[in-house]
Amino acid sequence: MGVMRGPRSVFRSACQAALVFLTWAAASAQPPPEAPRFGDEISVRLVTVVVRVVDGAGEPLLGLTPGDFRVKVGAREVPVTAVDWVATGAEPPAAPAAVGAVAAAPVSPVAEEVRSAAPPAAAGKLVVIFVQADGNSPTRTRGHLRTLPFTRELLDALQPEDQVAVMSFDSHLKLWQDFTRDRAAIPETIYQAIHYGGSPPAPPAPPAPPAPDIAAAGDAVRLADHFDLAAARDAASPERALAVTAEALAALPGEKVVVFLAWGLGSFSSWGTRMTPAFAPAVRELKAARASVFVLDVTEADSHSMEVGLQGIAEATGGSYGKTNLFPGFAVQQLARTISGYYVLTLEAAAVPAAGGEVEVALHGRRANVLLRPTAVPAGLGSR
């Protein structure tokens, strides 16, 4: 027997049917859900270390690869992810392949990321020729004058993009020549700086800002813009003069080379040679300015008591020490080769110990001098 439904029941059933239809239509009109996407996300933190690698004659070893270096941070050996040669002029030749060597493995995405983050090639070196003058010692002045003709060879070995400044210390620190690419007058300026006393020219006024459509990338940088004249006049020791110089250099980009034509640092007494209290601050400022000191000892002696300080300032800043008393030309040529370029080693921070530590760099299976400015990785940079 059929069931009789009233008008209200029929109306309710019709509404429910309509709601079901509309819900189905709306669901059919929506696009299908997208499938989940999967991919690699690379997050790389980098630690870079600057080193020079030279043979016994000061000639850089070219074409070194990550596998040639052994780097330790604290007590842990950290693999080198990338190696970049930084120098003005032509690119160095690649290292010759060993007989029977296999093809290199494909570069990993992490290595590609590291390579893209490597510093670009330098537009030119910043070279400061720093003269330590002494009017009370004729032998030291003679040593300067004996070395002076060979500084032309040093200037000739620089690339056109390199910029040179000249400073001196006698009774105080003096800026004789701001950074310039014009080398013609540099030897005469060094000659003036050698003689105790004299007044360098006043720093030129700041140039007018270039027009917006003129590229200023090739303009010479200005040391005078950051040079503290009052601190320079008050600098009463060569160590303090080096610190004031470094404070000005710190505002300029990139690595810097300080060629130190000098006769000694420290003080000598019956207790031997000791570093003055200003030595440690000078080293600290030079390291902060990314400036390495390359010493040419002009003393007319095979050895002397004040050379300890010169050797110390070179070692503490990643530079080198050479004598000019016997073969000044060879010493200058060796220096020119040594400063011609440097390597930037890239380490992945994830491999660095969390406690950080001092950085040590050596070579695998090669004999050479590794010039490294003492570097420490701070705690907390590594992830494990």
C-alpha cells in the first residue's frame, strides 16, 4: 500500500535533491588538486680563507685545486669546497694533468652554489709602499738608496689596474702620495720619503661627484678620505704608524699589500729585542684591514737585533721577509712575484666545528711556502 505524502514533504524532498545537485556541480567545476611537488633546497654558508702559496724563489704555485690543500679548523680537518685564484692580468695556466689521470667527476649542486658565491676577480691591487726613514743612521739611509733603483722593477711588475700609495715614518707618519695608477713619479716620491724630515704635499680636495651617466668603477680610490691627520702627527713609533695606516686602509675594499722598506721594529736592551706595547695593536689593525706586510730589510748587515720585529710583523699578517744587503734586485723581484696573486679557499660552514678555532693550511704532497694571515673561525659558525 503506497504512502501518502503531503505538500510539505514533497517540497522538502525537492529542496534536498536540488542541494545535492548543486553540491555535485560545484565539485565538478573545481580543478583537480595539484600533486605535491618535491625538490632540493640548497642552503650553503661559506667560510673563506686567503693564502699565498710560493716556492723558494717567491714564484706562486699556479693551478692548485681543492685536493691540493689540507685545512684544519681547530683540531678538525675541513674539506676545501672551492679554490679561486685572484690576480690582475691574465688567468694563470691550469695545472698539467697527470699521466693516466681520469676525468673529473661532475660538479655537485653544492659546489656550483659555492662557486657562484666566490669573490670576483680583483680590479687591481692596492699597494702601499711604506718607508721607515732614519736621518740619524747613514748606513740605514744607504740601504734605502741602494734598494731605491730596484723599486722601479717592482713598479714595472705591477699590472696597469694596480694602484700605489707612498707613506713614510720618521718623526711621525706622512702620506706622500695617495693611490694612483700613474707610476712615473713614484720613484721620486720614494726618494723624498727616504730622507728624514720634509713635508709631503697637502692631501688634495675631494673631487666633485661624477655625473650619473659616468661610471666611476675605474677611478682611483682615495686613502686621504679615511686618513686621520691628527693621529698621523701623534704617531711616535713605526708600530703606531702602521696601525694608523691600517685604520685608513680598513675602509677600502679587498686585500691590501704593504711593502715595508724598513730597518727594524721593537726595542733592544741587555735583555735582548722586545716588541713594544704598540706592536700587538698594529697587528690587530692590519689583520682587520686585510693588509699583509711584505718586508724588505734595508739594513747593511747579514743579521741584526731589530730584524726580529720585521720578521714578526710579516709572519703575523701573512706577508714575507727579505733582505736587500747582498742582492737587492733579487729580493725585489722575488717580492714582485710573491704579491702577484693569492688563492681564496672556500670551506662549507657545516663542516666547521661548532667551537670554531684557529685555521691551519698545508699542501698535500707538495713542498712550498704557505703564507697565511693568522685566521680564526668564531664559535657558533659551524653546525656540528
